[in-house]
Amino acid sequence: MTLLTIDESTCNRDGICAAVCPTGIIDFSKGEVPRLTDNAQEYCIACGHCVAVCPTASVSHEKMAADRCPPIRPELQLTADQCEQFLRSRRSIRRYKQEPVDRSKIQRIIEIASHAPSGHNSQSVQWRVIDNRPRIERLAATVIDWMRWMMGNQPEVAAALHMARAVERWEAGNDVILRGAPVLVAAHAPENDRTAPPACTIALAYMELAAVPMGLGACWAGYFWAASQGFPATVEALDLPSGHRCHGALMVGYPRFTYHRLPLRRQPEVSWWDER
């Protein structure tokens, strides 16, 4: 199969595919069938825009035939009010039921998250899933060791992040690091991939939202992520592939409690560039 195949018998010859192509590798002249530029193979990022936008399913890419791409179902589109409530009702879950999460659910929300945007469509995000409680507890313990090191070696930073309080609560039997979550999911990628940090962050955000309709809740594991950036015990315990770096992590599980209202937030500070 060539890079793009266009069914001339159904093509509208409207040039929409050329208009949305981010790398400009589709040429279009009014009334003619679109065609690829000479350098198309070199610059195509396989984003699928051309396949997705074609109203007659006339465009197929070598990596995604039109008939394999599910159509958008209008009856599933959120209204503005539904979208607002869904996003505003998201909560960071820090109390979980002591109930294991079926791996098929984690797999599904990761697959949804894999559709998050990434720079140059790199799709570089990889996932480390830990659903073994003793291993999660060992990871949390390494973060406490990191905090103790920080308190001795970078006391100002430790004080700003309330690490002494976290250690105190840990020693009293309260896991304030990974919150007793049954699952920890870390997003990682090769450390020399410049697109990876934002790609991992966006994918984790997608994952956090995708968890909600499945009855799950999540919370960003900030202390854990910070320790994973260089504390040897945490890096070793996470055991990522050689040359990879963790760019964020989520605790995941079934929420222990139900929330009933939408908390208020500060009004956003917005400045508009008024010059016309």
C-alpha cells in the first residue's frame, strides 16, 4: 500500500484533507483528486488527520485504513454542560477501597490515554504498571528515604514541600506517598526524547479523566515522581528500561468515598491582546 490511497470514485474533490495536513504533503487543485507531494514519505507524521476528516471515507493511510478507523458517533458527543460537570467534578482521590483493579480496566484507560496528543505525533509514552501492594509499599518507602535525605541535605526545599510532616505521618502508619492505592501507573520514555515530558503529562491527564467513567479514581503521585528523578533507591525500585526517565505517575483505584458538590476555584486571570 502506498502512503495514501484515495478512492477517486467517492472522493468529493473538496481538498479538505490537504487543508488539515499539518506537514503540507498533500497537494490539491480545485476539482481534482488530491495527490501527495514528492517528499510526502519523508515528512508524513502519520497523524491520521486526512483519514479522519474525509467525509466520504475516501482516504486511507498505509498505517490506518479508513474502514479500520471507527466513525464518530454523534449520539455520544457531550453537551457543553455535560463536559463542564465532568471536568469540574474530577477529584484527586487519596482514599481508596482495598479492592484490586482488574487489569483489563487499567489496560483500557491506558489505551484511551494513548490517543492523547504528542509532539510531532511521536507517541513516545510508555507505561509501567505496578498493581502489587507490597511492591507499591516498597516504592513508597524509598520516597520516604529520599525525603529524609532531602531534610538533611536540602532543608529549605524539604521545608517548602512539608517533607518533615510527611515523614512524621508515615512513621505514624499513614501512607501519604502512594495513599494505599492498589495501582501505580508511571509514564516513561527515552530520556533524550524532547517531546516526552509534555506527551507523558498530557497522556496521564487523559488517563486520569478516562478512569472516572469506569468507576475508578486517580491522583498524581507528585512526591513519588520527584524522587524518581534521581534518588537511586527509587530509580532502582521502579526498574524502568535503560535510558528511560519517569515523567509522571498516577495512583489509581476505586474511590472510598463519593463527592456530591463542585468546589469553587479562583476566577481565571485572563488578558486579551486588544490590538487589531
